[in-house]
Amino acid sequence: MVFKPRIEYACLLKIATVARIIKDRIQSGESVTIIGNPLGFEKISQRGKVGQFYNIENILTQVFDINIPINPGNSGSPVIDNQAKVVGIIFASTNIEINGESELRALAIPVQVLPSE
């Protein structure tokens, strides 16, 4: 599925890697925590669940959504799994229709595809 989100608060990231299948990536339904500085507040943590993975036009890898509404200051925040491992980086928000209702969701890039240097 190709997804065209309305990116509201984005850090533009250049991903120099080619899209690949990630064997041990986070799975849909897993609980995660993000920690950021939304709206000028500091070190705010939020919990949510990983939704679906999407292909976004002009991005070479899949991204995933999290059922957390984010605000300015969350872009660049780490996505942390239950083993305290960083599994993604928040880069945008979008509205996704679920059961006929629009829901604001965070979008994250899996850390496995980010350049290591």
C-alpha cells in the first residue's frame, strides 16, 4: 500500500540506504514509548502501540504509525520498545481513518534503515 500522509511536523531526513526487509523490526501491536519536548515542555513520555507499516512516496523504506498524537517538538524523538531499545525515530504526524473516524498518529522511521555514520 502506498501512503501519502499529510506531514504536519516533520524533520526532513535523507536516507541514503536502499529499502530492505528488516528481519527483527518492531511488529504491529507492540507497545512503545516516545520521549520528546512537545510544545515547549521537556522530557514528556507517551505510550502507544505500533499500527501498520506503510510505503510512502519518495521514501525508500517502510515507515510505521503509532497511535500517539504528536506536536511540534516531537520530531526526532526516539521510539523505545519494552526492552529499552530504540526502534524508530518520529519524523511526522498524519491523520489516519480508523473505523470511519480520523485519528492523529505519529509516523516513525525504523532505526535499522538510518545511516550509521
